[in-house]
Amino acid sequence: MVKADRRIIRTQTAIKKAFLEIMSEKKFESITVQDIADRADVNRATIYLHYLDKFDLLEKIIAEHISNMSELCEAEKDLDWIESTVHCMEYLEENFLFFSTMLASEGAPYFRKQFVQHNIDEFKKDVDLTKGKNSGQSEEIVLEFVANAYVGVVEWWIRNEMPYSPREMAEKVGELLERNL
């Protein structure tokens, strides 16, 4: 396994942070690579060394967070639902700048679609349509409903600057999901 150069990691982190900060301040289409370079205190060439353009940067940031959430879910598959959700909510809290920016910006529909799909994939593991309240329901409809409800509550939580702790949110969301799964 090749160890990543700390300078590269530090540079990419600065670029991503600068980009998200700028996205929270102005519209995506008006952001330039020079804006990002100035905020990150790097040359434009450095950005182009790591990313094709601002679209590639956005795509890679989104993919990184979706991947991190998938890995988190996989690592915690043996925990009970509430404990697993607490860790997910903590991840959202730790990455507030990213999630608040993505859910409040023009990138929101694109990000939201990927976030919903990630949750559909995760909830698919828990949905049982052979018994209980959802017996006979369409799996596709149940998954869309649950994933969109979950993402909607996360959006509310983040837009309202997280008025509940990750544990409180996990418990509240867990109770709601248990009623519907």
C-alpha cells in the first residue's frame, strides 16, 4: 500500500475547504478556479494538478463523502440500528460545512439524488416485505419513501444548525423508521 504524501493531502484539503466556503457564499456558476486558488492559497496550476475543473472538484468531494458514508455503514453493520445511526449523525455533524453547503446550494439536487440513492442502498438491507405493516407493498416505493424521509429529516437538522445532538437525532429518526420498516 502506497502512503499518501502529507503535502498532497494538506493541499487537497485546503482546496476542498476553500471551494466549500466559496460555495456557501456565492453561486456555483460564478465560482472560478482562481477564486478557489486564492482562498486555498495555492496556484491555479496546483488545482489543475489534482482536478480537471470545478465540476470535477465538486464530483470528487461528493463521491468522497458518499464513499465515506458507505464505509461507515459497512463497518457498523453489526451494531444495532440506533448506535449505527448515531455514528452516521456524528459524521454529518463533523462534516457540517460540506453537508450544509450541499443541501443549501445549487449543487443540492445533484448531491441530494446521490444521498438518497446511498440511503436506498443501505435501507434495502433492512426492508422486509414478507411480514408486518409493509407486507405486500412495493419494495421500490417503500425504499423511496424511507430514504427520502430520512434525507429530508437530515436536511432539516442541518439547515436548523443541528438543534439536537447526534444521539437524540438517531433515537428520534430510529423511532420514526421503525414505524415504517
